[in-house]
Amino acid sequence: MNDFLLALVLTFSLFAGAALIVITAKAIYQSIERTGCAWVGYISAIVAMLGVIWAVWKGIMP
């Protein structure tokens, strides 16, 4: 049961991470459209991906 729960949590966090990456990609596109500068979008996307990786790592190694 514990392994099943862990797999469920990892699957959910992966889906959440994918959604987060899609949202940040949209934000990057909109920031390029608005300002012509994508650095803010790139930085926020990197931070979001690092956050997802950290959350998954914390889920694996409590």
C-alpha cells in the first residue's frame, strides 16, 4: 500500500510539474509579446522546474 501511495504521489507531482511547465511556457510567450524581453519568463520557468524537481525529490527522500 505504501508503494502504491508513493507511486500515486509521484504521478500527481509529475502531472502538476507538466502543467506548471505549460503555464510558464505560456507566460514566457506572453512576456515576449509584451516586452520583447524573455529573460523574466526564462528565469521564472527555471525556478518553477527547480521547484518541481525539489518537490519530487522531497517526495522520494523524506
